[in-house]
Amino acid sequence: MVSPTASDVPPTTAVKLASAGVAACVADVITFPLDTAKVRLQIQGECRTPTAIRYKGVLGTIITLAKTEGPVKLYSGLPAGLQRQISSASLRIGLYDTAQEFFTTGKESSLGSKISAGLATGGVAVFIGQPTEVVKVRLQAQSHLHGLKPRYTGTYNAYRIIATTEGLTGLWKGTTPNLARSVIINCTELVTYDLMKEALVKNQLLADDVPCHIVSAVIAGFCTTVLSSPVDVVKTRFVNSAPGQYPSVPNCAMTMLTKEGPSAFFKGLVPSFLRLGSWNVIMFVCFEQLKRELMKSRQTMDCAT
């Protein structure tokens, strides 16, 4: 009797969680400067002082930040970003297949079950990871230029100050727009990736390997960026705002619309795609390979015992 290969044996939930967490952290470390550039471009327009630095384009923003505030500033908020990936990305990606099985009624999963799985895992991930998102965005947004004193000196200092000055609810500020963003991203990203990979393999255009994963990830990243951009910009502005600046999320969105026009909702679109597209490629390729390697190791251990 021939024993099944690692690709034939479905990965366990623990393997999926571990693979998703590690893969998401690797992707975050590599693409974090793009995320910082995206945040700076998204909040541009709030500060209208004559000495305010204007950022132009992705590369221009990264170079300007590195020159004026130092290269390390590109990674400001990285510890919070990694905490977010461990707490939320591992859940929303690692538990996606498990949730999909739960919502599947027939023999094969439908589009409805995929979307339901994306909604469920995305919602749980946002609630758990929101404090890390708040801290990450604020650290990425703050600048020490023009005599401005930074609000926070580091990741854990930010947690403490936000909790003491704004209450514990301050750490969950912007949960509503982030939930909407996560629902869009999770459903679009995971469902598009899943459908694309399935279509490419079924139609024998590509084998279930790295090239297939890259193509599926890029398409998923593009679709996700376009659909989530307006909510993402509002989320960034609201999370980064001082207490009382915006009474509510709709007020934040309306203020942006009246003062800056509809184009404000697509600020940072290019770095968003570069970041999300490259993040998706790195994350999904690492995720798929890690799953296989962990299952191979598990099978080897089982055979040895």
C-alpha cells in the first residue's frame, strides 16, 4: 500500500494557523515600508501648514521619509504590525478553510460558503487585532519634524498612553471602518485567490505550485486594493485622528469628501496595491510552501514512530 504524499493529506488546523502566522509576518517585514508610505499618503491633506512636507508617489514618499526622518522611520510600528499579523492574519487565513467547511452544505463548497467563511474569519480577526492596528497606524503617521513632539516613543508606550488617556475603548477606535475594510479585504482577497487558484488548476492552465500561487495572489491583491481603498483611507484618518477631531466615522468620510473631493478616498492607491499585491504574493507562496513542508515533517515523524 502506497502512503499518501504531503500534498494529498489535508493540512491540520494547527498547521494552517502556524503557516499563516509565519507567512504573514515574513510578508509584513518585507513590505512594511510600502505600508508606511501608504499611511503617510492617506493622511496627507489633514496637515495644511506651510512647512508640511508634501509626498509625491510611492518611491518619492519612501525617499523623503528616509532622508528627513531616517530609514528606521520606514519601520516605525513594525512590532505592532507583527503582533497584528500573529493575532489576526493567522486567524483569518489559517481558519478560512475550516470556516468554509462549516458553511458548506453540499459536497463542494459554493461561492456563498467562501464568502461566509471570509466574513466570519475577518470579523473575529478585526476584533482581536484592532488594538495592534491602532498603535501601528499612529506610529507610522507621527513625525518629529517641524518641532512636533511625537505622541509616542514606542509600541508599548503607545498602548499605555492610549489606554490611560482615551480609555480601553481607545484601543478599539475605528473598529467599525476597520471591520468594513476587513470584510471587503478578507472576502475579496481569500475568495478571489481561492477561485483563481481553483480555476487555473481545474482548467490545467497551471499546476498547483508557485507560479499558480503568484498569479492568483497578484489578481487577488489588485481586486482587493481597488474595492477596499475608500474604507481603508477613512479607517486610517479616523484611527490617527486626535480625540474629538471627528465625532464619527461618517463625519470623517464627509469631511474628506467636502474638503478634498472624491479623489481623497483613493489616496495612496498605488502604494496600497504595491504593498497588498507584494504582501499577497509573499504571504500566499510562503503559506502554501510552509503547509506542505510541515505536513511532510509530520508524516516523517508519524512513519518514524
